[in-house]
Amino acid sequence: MRARRTPLSLAAALATAAGLLLAAPASAAGSSGAGPAAAQADTVLTYGGAAGSAVAVGDVLTSSLKSGTTVAIRTTSGGTTGITCTASQFTAAVTANPTAPGTATESVTAHTFGGCTSNIVGTTGVQSITVNNLPFVASVASAGTLTVAAGSAGTIRTTVVINTILGATTCVYNSAGLSATTSNTDNSITFANQLFSLSSGPITCPSASYFSATYGPVTDVSQAGSPSVFVN
């Protein structure tokens, strides 16, 4: 997503989402893109431009990693040791999209990772990274910030299965919440050094993981042509 447009003011962008992202005018609420496009709107989330059409409640937003970037999951903040993934994607459904300035909300229904490798001493590869307890609640503010909080399923949790010289090791990490910044320049969301603490796993699991990634462009796949999404 993006820093809010002028004249509603561009704000600080986060270096991460989702997926990421909401309520249209009453006449367009509930639209999934099957009907006519919404008229130009002054809502927090728009598509087709910062002064474009309101993203409708129920629309599905998605994004993969920004081209040329990777996911970094490090054992220390800003460090070089940890896991690197070449693929990741999130999907979220818009649940509210008020008039700007304001805060739109989304339900993050999927977040996947692939092409992951590890340079942690004693590891030989990464079997899988699974995001648990979905959906999460994402809030996107006009100021250009995005936050992710736990949903009704429980704590934000990720299960990492790593191959080691002694066999497969399962490490479970929890997060108290994530924050990111959005940018309308490239319709991206950037997460930087977001802390996940070890919840369960053997002593071979790192005690902490720091998640960094940039997703973009964020697109509204419920609308024809999957236009990019702007934050206002």
C-alpha cells in the first residue's frame, strides 16, 4: 500500500504488507467488481490512482514480493544469519474502507513462503514455513502505516521446519503484532526487522527471528485488470 496521496499528505512509509487494504460508498459497498466501477472516491483505499475509484468492501487484495527482493528472516535484527526466501505472497479481503483520512481494515487470509534457504550453523535446508492462526487483522492508515494483529484464531504464529545435520527440527515463533509502511510510489508494503519470539522447539532453534520483506505492487484482483491499490 502507499503513503497517503497529496493533499491528504504523504506520510512515513514502512520499509512490510497485506496482504497489505477498504469501505466504499454505500452504493458500492459489498461490490466484488462484477458491477460498474465505483465513482471517483476520497476513501483510504483506491484503485486506478490515488484519486481513483474506492476499493469495495469484500474486494480481494494480493501481492507477491517486490521484483528483485527477497524475504529475510534473521536471528538478530539487521543481521546476516538466518533464512532467505525468494518467494512470498499474501492475500487479504477488505472489511472496511472509510473516507480519508482514516483507517481501512482487512482480513489477511493467506501468507505463503517458498524458495527458502538457511545459513544458520548446523542447518542443511528449510523444509517449510507455515503461517498459522489465520486470518489476521490488518489496519491501513492514511498516514502510511500498516499494522497486523491477531485474529479470533489466536496469536500470530509461524512454524518453521528446518533440516539439520541431526534431522528435521520444528521451531514455532509468535509475534505480538507487526507494523509496516506503505508507499504509493510503487504500491508497496515494507516490513523491517519485525520480531518473532520462539514459542516452542529444541535448543537448536534460534531464540528469535526478525522478519523483513517488501511486497508490491498490491493489487485488487476483484476488479478487471487487477489494478494497483493506493493509500490516501
